[in-house]
Amino acid sequence: MQQVFKRPLSLKDVQTHFCPGCHHGTVHRMVAKALDEYDLQKRTIGVASIGCSVFLYSYFDIDVIESPHGRAPAVATGVKRAKPDSFVFTYQGDGDLAAIGTGEIIHAANRGENISVIFVNNTTYGMTGGQMAPTTLLGQRTSTSPYGRSLENEGAPIRVTELLTNLEGVSFAARVAVNNAKNLMDAKKQIKKAFRYQVEKKGFSFVEVLAACPTNWGMTPIKANERVGTELSDYFKLGVFKNVANL
Amino acid sequence: MARIEIDEQRCKGCGLCTIICPKQLIILCSKVNNLGYTVAVFDPSAINCTGCTLCAEICPDVAIKVFK
Ligand SMILES: Cc1ncc(C[n+]2csc(CCOP(=O)(O)OP(=O)(O)O)c2C)c(N)n1
Ligand code: SF4
Ligand code: SF4
Ligand code: SF4
């Protein structure tokens, strides 16, 4: 018998601090696997953000810069321009990317920086105790929307992938999920494709991953995983929105 | 024939592997690990594991190894 599933080389063999059933762990492994597949470990500089994924540098066996809240795409821009032969990706939550970092992501995308962005949308601020994010669904109760998000008060949840798709500078944009067999296979494929864009110097690539935060959703891991396939996928449609080079 | 190994000390008992296995070969047991989580176990007598790796793909804690 041969081992057919192993921990990726780019992922350190350590315990994570993530809550049980948190999809950050699944996405971390998938990103590390994609780095391995293109043999990028040695020339990768990851740019971590603020949120539950803040410990990227403890979990990935690559070089990592920790950026201020929301600023990862700006930091990644500097890194990539200074070291064009490095492989540069950001890993950001929805509070980080779609709230405090709205300006940075839009302009980095619009400039068509040759970087890749992994955007983990769990519809809440996980790390700080489940506050409402721009991506929180209508009616969703959070610690700062105890009666549920309302259209009148807070507006509709932002569909970031669709928003960025409209920018000329964006070469690749997709939304995926990791909640079931089919979605896991597709997520793997799209993350790899996003990385290929950068490897082949074909411009800005973006992958949004719908993710579960069982703790702040007040759900069991299994229920939270289910919610990704129902409520989240109903509003945030999965698919490839842009693929200019047809990779 | 295939089989999996679950690292009991890494498992956080989320149960995601139990729902994704098409053959239902994994269950949460009453055993508690050093972190205080009840862990997942693979049915040691299972002969129908296909080595599809789905359990390992979804495991947020990379606690599963698959052999084929
Ligand atoms: C400048 C600044 N403002 C606010 C915070 C507090 N803060 C830490 S994490 C976070 C939100 C993270 O949420 P998200 O990006 O959705 O990531 P998740 O934890 O859900 O993965 C906030 C507001 C901070 N650390 N720095
Ligand atoms: S609070 Fe949510 S996002 Fe943060 S580790 Fe726990 S489940 Fe994951
Ligand atoms: S490899 Fe496939 S069949 Fe075997 S235990 Fe895992 S999910 Fe089940
Ligand atoms: S998916 Fe991983 S952490 Fe969750 S119960 Fe299964 S082995 Fe344990």
C-alpha cells in the first residue's frame, strides 16, 4: 500500500488554533497543496492579514509578511514589484478584505497587479467575536446585528467577486466552496488556476472561498458546513466569473 | 483495497469526515484526546474503503492519511 494523501510540504506539521470544523484549515491545506504542485515553496512570499488566519506564518512553511488590517493587497503589490520573480499571494477574511481593506483590494485589482488573492468569506468577523461584515447575509444575527442584518439599515451583502470581475485589471475571478465532494474538487482546481495566472505572468487572480465559522454562527460544524451549501451558496453563486486567458 | 489513518491528537472531532465518506466508514467515538475533543475513528474492519481521499480533503486539521 502506498500513501496517496499526505500533508503538503508547504504546510508545517503543527496543530492549528482553529475551532473544530473551521474551513480556514481546509483552505490552508488546499493553498499549500497548490504551492507544492507548482513547486513554489522556496520562492513564495505569503501576505497574511488580520483575522483568524493571522497565524499564516506559523502554519505555512514559506516566507510570510504580516500586513496591517486590510492592507495585504498593497503590501503584496510592493513585494511583487520589488521581487518580480517571487510568487506572492494574500490570504484575507471578509472583514479584512471587504470592510477595512475595500480600497486596497479594489485598486490592486484595478491596477492588474500580478498577484493572487485568496478571499475567505465566512460572512462574519471571526476573530473578534462574530461582528457583522459587509458580507453578512440579510437576516443573519451577529453580535452587532442582534436582530438580523436589515436591508434598510445596512444595505445588501456585497458580492466581492462580481464587483471585482467588472474591473479591467482582473484576469481571473472565481467563487468556490469546500463543503462537499464536488465543491472541494472544484476549489482545488480554481485555486491552482489562479496560481497559474501569476506563474505565467497573466495578471491579477482572485478566488473567493465560502467558508464556515461554526463558532460565531452558533452552529455545530456539520450544521455550519451545511449552511455554506444552502444560504451562502444561494446568495453568493459559485463559479468562474472571469478567465481572460482561458486557462 | 484502501485504508485511512486518523491522527487522534490532531483530530478536533468536527465530524466533517463522517458526513463526506460515501461508504460511511468513519464515526465519532467516545474517546477523548489530549485537547479534550472526542475523536473520529475509522472502522478497522472496513474492506470497502476506496481510497477516494474525500475524508482527508475536507479535514480542516489535516489529521487523515490515506493509503491505497
Ligand atoms: C486596524 C485594526 N482594526 C481592527 C482590528 C480588530 N480586528 C481583528 S480581526 C478583525 C476582523 C477579522 O475578520 P475577518 O477578516 O472576516 O476574518 P476571520 O477572523 O473571520 O477569518 C478585526 C476587526 C485590528 N486588529 N486592527
Ligand atoms: S472563530 Fe470562526 S473563523 Fe475563527 S477559527 Fe473559529 S470557526 Fe474559524
Ligand atoms: S478514503 Fe474515501 S472511502 Fe475511505 S474512509 Fe475516506 S472518504 Fe471513506
Ligand atoms: S474531519 Fe478531521 S478533525 Fe474533523 S472529525 Fe474528521 S478527522 Fe477529526
